Amino acid sequence: MKEIELAKEHFASLIEDQLKRIENMKKEKEFLDYNSLDTVIIGIVGGDGIGPYITGQAQRILEFLLADQVKKNKIKFKVINGLTIENRAAKNTAIPPEVLDELKECHVILKGPTTTPRAGDPWPNIESANVAMRKELDLFANVRPVKVAEKGIDWTFYRENTEGAYALGSKGIHINDDLAIDFTVATQEGSHRIIKAAFEYAKKSGKNKVTVVTKANVIKTTDGKFLDIAKEISKDYPGVEMDDWYIDIMTAKLIDEKRRTQFKVLVLPNLYGDILTDEAAEFQGGVGTAGSANIGKRYAMFEAIHGSAPRMVEEGRGGYADPSSIMRANVMLLEHIGYIEEAAKLQMALDICGIFEAKIAITGRNDGASASEYSNYVMETLQDGDLKQKWETLSKSQ
């Protein structure tokens, strides 16, 4: 059949691409040392919908905290405007080449949410900008912390970012009207590096436990490979406990009050990580309050984990979007480039403003605070000379 022959050709090209990617992974160098750089360039990507509104406020916070470093030319901000759905659609590509060149001029990137076209949208069926950026910059580790002290929750998720069900998400095959097939990918190199990163973090942070989440009892080849590699890596970390769970029961155990406090570091293939981290974020106020890090050896990208909410902009409410999530991404960005003290201060200020004190509330409408007003509140809190004492007092009273 002609359809089968075309499918074979398509599948063969996908395999060739993945084999080339594996060879590139094998050439990886060590992680970039930010201390060796004269100037760290932070790219600011507004994205779509509410993205420019909240990212602009997050940039204000970074500029406030790093003002002295900017004056010394140790930090430089680079605003990148071309990663909008309009520009991507016009160029019919997930990331236009000139935008990718700009991104590669940066060392770290703070990125607002971007729109991914779906059926019925007035856009071509282009790949997710997030997925494309992770592949182009090889941002293999998606790190998402979730911490709710009063519930005994202190989780750090290591989601594989460049493989799994998303790697070829736009390259499935419609064999005919009756049959459509998508693909999932697991490689030795890709699985090994994310799992090893999780074990390294568990060891260095003192959390000393890694939970591997798969569906290896059913998805035996790819998920089975991921789990087998985890078991081998665990042998090199005798001081780190390992257990494994299947994704379906894991979603239930996160809401099990007795069991959930036992989880510390979790490592997952791409799709499962996306699902589970959104569920986990609900414990600390929803995806609008959670940040995310996407880390590779040369580049790193930090973002909110929610979408672009175009309806808010259409209704004139973009300026009232909650910037908490991308501000928490700021915390991870600061930590990543070595500004630990500034990161700690921002973390405390966000806890005070968003959880403990919460003098103003963001509702997403004009009956609440605007993103700009919330940013002002955060900056005022950062200037409190007794910030740490205030945080400790308020956290104990919760």
C-alpha cells in the first residue's frame, strides 16, 4: 500500500534525526561556569497574551535586585521581541532563525508564556515554541520545586525536557482517515543525564531520596528503558534511596496526606512530568504561582508554568494578570547564575506578599491589584531591613 510506504519513509527520517541528536548529545561539554564570564546576558522574552505584562514586571524585579551588577556591567539585559505567535505564524516556524540567533546570544533567558496553536485556531500547525527552544538550546532538565511547609510538602521535580511524547509531537502520521500514529522517544544519553541530575541534586541537597515515575509495566520499551537506567544509576549513589511508582497511582499519592510527605526528588519522562507538576503546583496556589527552570549545559531558560491566557488580553485584563509564577522563576534564575543572597531575599518577599501577609490581592480583574501594583509591593518588601526576621515570624504564625 502506498500509505504504508510513505509511513515507512517518514519513520525512517525521524529515526535518522534522532540518531544525529544522540551523537550531538555525546559531544556535550561541562556546564557553563557563570563566574568565568565578564558579563552575564539575561534575555527577556515577553511571549504572547499576558506574557509581556507579567514578564515586564519580573524584569523590573531583576533590575531592582541586580542594579549594582548592571552598573558594573556584570549583568546585561537583552529584550527579544520576535517570539510572538504572529511572527512565528508569519514565518511558519516555531522559532524564526533570527530570533534563535538572538536567544543564543544570551546565557540565561526569562520567558513569558507562548501560544501553541491547536485545532480551530487561526494559526498554522507549528510546533510549540517551548518544545522547540528546549530542543534547539538542549535544555534537557525541567526543574520545578513545590514547597508548602504547613502541609509537609517539599518536592523537587526533574522532568525530562527533550524526549518522550513531546519530542515528535508535531511529527505523527495520519496513515489514512482511520489511523493516526504518534511517537515517543527515549534514548540512553537523554535518560541518563536527567536521572543523574536528579540523583546529584538529591545527594547535594541532603534530600537523599529519588522517586522515578513511569508507566513501565505497560509502556515497556521507552518507559522500561528509563526505569532500567535509573536502577543502574542508583547503584552509584548508595546514600540516596530510590523507589519507583507508576504515573497513574502517583497522581493519587500526591493527594494522600500520609504518603505525600515522603516524596522528595522526583524524576519523570516529559509527558508525565508536565502532568504531575501541574497537579503539584495546585498545593501552593495553582500554576499561576509556580515557576520553572529549563537547564542545559550551555543555556538555561526560566518561565512561568501557566499558559498565555489570551482571553484576559482580549477582555482588557492583561495588566491584571498575576506575575507571581514568573517572579518565582526569577528566584531560580538568580540561584542559577550565582546570586544566592538576592534569590533568598526574593523568595522571602514573594512568600510574604503572596502567602503570609498578602496586603493586596490579584484577582485577574480590576477589582484586584494590577501586576504593576503587585511588583511595587514586592519591591517595597525587599527594601525592608528586617526582611528575614519578618519572614520567620510570619511563617511560624501560619
